[in-house]
Amino acid sequence: MSNGSTYKDAGVDITSGDKSVKVISTLAKMTFNKNVLKDIGLFGSFYRLNCSQMKEPVLVSSVDGVGTKLKIAFMTGIHDTVGEDLVNHCVNDIMTAGTQPLFFLDYLALARVEPRIVEQIVTGLIRGCRNANCALIGGETAEMPDFYQPGEYDISGTIVGIIDANNIIDGSKVKRGDVLVGLLSNGLHTNGFSLVRKIFFKLNHFKVDDYIEELGCTVGEEFLRVHRSYRDAILALKDQPFLRGMSHITGGGIEGNTKRILPKGMGLKIDWNSWQPLEIFQLIKQIGHVADEEMRRVFNLGIGFVFIINKIHVDQAIDQLKSFGEEPKIIGEVR
């Protein structure tokens, strides 16, 4: 006689899900501070705001994902970098306004909850949050059989920060002649992977463990380089009066992202020869026969973050950035 259908028969293992929640809760505590009031596991997350030093506090939020870079994690079996990618991407985004990150929430959806993989993903989230002094205070882990392919998952994150309204950096003070100072990326970061996967795996038949001499590593190692956090460099300049605006270079490239913060009627003059693109971008262009215009529109090309600086104080800004270990490049100006 049948005992009847169960949720586990349908592909959802509540027991494994509960084990993963316990692992996440334990790891997340490593990011907690005195403002986190409750442990993970309740129906909502609790974060106490201290606005005593602000005249007009404003919350700033952003949500993002990692895109098809996740496919590289699936192919390599390496899952402890994509969570850090996600946090760093979100941190960079809200800090373009001078925002102080407060807390982070994640959404993880899988075909089947595998505690080992979940722990690796969350380890990356924790590393990113700790580096950003940002608390991971909650999230959702969803087991969705028949929706995702076995062994695959999707992940997204929401970040919330705070800033005094008088200190918001939004590009409104940008002037003609202001200088673009770029900070180097360390590779693809989290954008352009649909095109890159087509070029490498479909058109040129590379494998993730193929070693490429020009890159000095395997394909998988290059593609999984963690999206850089520019937090320290931003903190070095965000209170300086000569800083007019900041842009995080993601999908859309240097020009597409930096134009977003320009006042109406202004444009950019970028000197594309002012820095040496990373080897990975040269290789993509070569073996994929990608036009310069498309490369500039899709990829960061080696510049992951841009400061717009009053031209009178460019040398001062560059010296400050160098003191934080950066290699800033003057890459153009506002027209």
C-alpha cells in the first residue's frame, strides 16, 4: 500500500533546506555588528539605524545578479567566488553616490539544495560583506526542481546603504573640462559573459581547464577572477570637494555607464589609448573578431571604476589614490 506522495518525491528536500539555513545562519553571524538585532530565521530582518550624525538621512538601495558568469562556476565546480562577485558589484554601485553600505540580503534558487554548494556560495557572500563592513542579515534559499537544470542555480542580492542628503554625489556638479580618472579592473568582472562564452566555448571550442599562455592561467581561472571592490579608493576621495562624480563600469562599458551621471548637454571625450587593455580583452577581440565599438560597449576593457575630478586637482586625486595602492589612469574629460 502506498504511503502517499511527499514533497521530497517531487524534488524538494525540506531537511536539506533546513541544514543549509543553519549553515548560512552560522556564517552570516561573522558579518553582524551591534545594529543587527535578530538572528537569521525570522520572517523579517532587523537592522537598527543610527542617524544621529546626519541632518537628513537617505537610504540608498540596489539589486543585482551575477548573470551568466554562473555558468563558469557550474563548469568548473568552483562556487566560492560568485557570492563575492555579487556583493562587490552591489557595493560599488551604491558607493558611486558616496553611500555607506549597511546591510545585504541574498536570494539563492537551485534545482536541488546541496549543502556543500550552498556553503561555498555563502562563503563568498560573507567574504564580500566583511570586506565592505556590511552585514548579511537575511535572504531566501529556494529549491525549484524542474525549473533549473540539475547542478545549476541563480543568485541575486539587495544592498541597502545610507547617506546624508547634503552629501549625495550624483554628477550634478560636473563641469566642462572635468577629468576622468580610471581605476583598473582585474578582468571581465561580471559582464559580457554571454558573448565570451559563445566566443570561447562554441566558436573556438576551449575547455575551462585549458591553459592559455597569454593569460598565464586556465580559461576557468581567468573567467572566475573576483569582481573588484573599489570601496577603499572611494572612501579615500568621497569627501573631497574636487570629486564631481563616480561611475561603476559594468554592462554598457566606460562611456555608457559614465554618461548616466552627466548633466544634460554634456558628453565624454575618452582617450582609448591612455591605458593598455588587459590580455583577456585583446584575446576576446582577436579570436572573436569583435569590432572596437562592440568591445567598448560590452566590456570594461580594463577600467572598472571612474572618478570625475575637477581638472585643477587631478594631481592631488591621483596621489591620494596611489597611496591606497591604485594605479589611476587619466582616460578622458567631460565635453
